[in-house]
Amino acid sequence: MSEKMNCWEFKKCGKDKTGGCPAYPRGGRVCYLVAGTMCGGQAQGTYALKINNCRECDFYKALVVDRTL
């Protein structure tokens, strides 16, 4: 069985190597729930503030909507 993909692997943002993202190392599968994650190079807010942006994210769609990851 292969290991499940995390957001930084899917998005190839490099934050797993450089740090700076609160989803790393344990929130990569639930990044949409983690406050202050990085998206498009900018820190996002709390769940309530960012969920609309997350719903447009390819990783979120694959993970939560399509369940392909």
C-alpha cells in the first residue's frame, strides 16, 4: 500500500523543506483545517476565513470532494 499524499507533495510548494507552514509535518492531509497555512505564497487565516478558497483548491477537491487521494 502506498503512503497517502500530503498537501506539500501535491502542490510542490517546498514548504516541507523550508518550513514556514503550520500544516507541516502533521497537517498535510487536513491543511484546510489548519489556520495560517500557505496558499499562493500567502498565509491564510482561520478555517472560517479560508474555506471558500480551499474549496477551489485542486488538492482539497481530490482529497475531500473526489476522494481520489
